[in-house]
Amino acid sequence: MRASTRKRLRELASRVDFSSERYYHIELGPAGKGQAGGAQPEAAETFNLLTYQTELNRLRIEFFRLQRNVENLRLPAIEAVGLDEYAAELSALKRELHSVAKGLSELATIEPLKSALEGLLDVADSCDRVVALAEDESAKVPESVLTGVRSIRDQLLSRLARFGIERMEPGERFDPAQHLALSTVTDPEKPNGTIAQIVLAGYKQHGKVLRPAQVVVVKNP
């Protein structure tokens, strides 16, 4: 373990509240700068240090596996049948996985964890795009390749769930608390305010909106 890492862990340990039997209270702000009257600082959050370390290591290992799986999906048959767009999406997914895996390998403290996990949503988005493209009837993607990409996406969502991050179910009606309307369309067969299309999936973390779903909403004259 690097000296800087050991130093940071000692700093974290000095701010642990061991009064909780299971969870440890860690102040993410400067040490010793609590609020008056014994109130908890706004930046304080609750973590289980053992769970954090264990799941972070699992996430690192899983992403190395995902990288290898994506490499295997870049089969010569994909380019041989002229699916240049599909091959480009897989290539972009590989680059994003490499970037995330590199960031995870350097992650040594708790503070950047939320930002790192939010970055993983970009990888999930790429998986969604690849799957959507493969499911298009005009794309003659081998079933084995489509199955592989779906498996990668499922593994990623499973790992995110361990950190309390889950994909939102957008529902049929527009909800400004959970959705971001990018545009509107007319559809006489649907009432106003109905979600016509999901452009980008939304996510929650521990019940709170982490990223709203980007949608297209029906608006009839």
C-alpha cells in the first residue's frame, strides 16, 4: 500500500464514529469542523468501510472482465458483414470501460466514489445503445454477440445495484421530479403528458434521483 494511501486511511479512521454497531459515520468535510450545537455537518454521509472496500475491489475485478468480454465481441464477422456503426459503438464502449477501469484502479479514498459511480452510467448508456442497434431488424448482428452485450450490461447494472444505484422505471406519465423532457411530439392516440420515447435511462441511488430519465413527451394541439 502506498504511503499516501495509508496516510489517507489514517485520516479517515480518525473521523470514524464507532458508536454505531454496523455503520461508521465519516465526516467528508475538514476534520473537527462540525456544526454548532452538536448538529451533524451537511457533508456527512454514512458508510460501511468494510463493505466499501470489498465492493470496490469486486467492481475493479468485474470491469477487467468486462473489458475482456468486449474485446471478444469485436469479432471479425461484425466488420465482415459491413456493420461499421455497430463496430464503432463496441469500440466506443471498449474505450469507456478502459477509462473507468483506470479510474477505479487509482481510487483510494471515499470522496471520489460517487463521481466514479456516476461515470459508470456512461458505460451503461453505451451498452444500451449497442443493444438497441443490435435489436434493430436492419442490423444483422449475430445472436451470440447480442447475448454477450446484454450480459455485459446486466453485470454492470448488478454491480451498480450493490452501491444502491438502480435503473428507474420511467412509467407512462411525465413526472418532472424524475424525467427531463427533451422535446415533444404529437400522437392523437395518446393523452398529453404521456412519455412517447425514452432517450436516456434514469437512475436512482438509495431512492433519490441520481440522474433523471431523458424523454420525449406527447403534446397534442
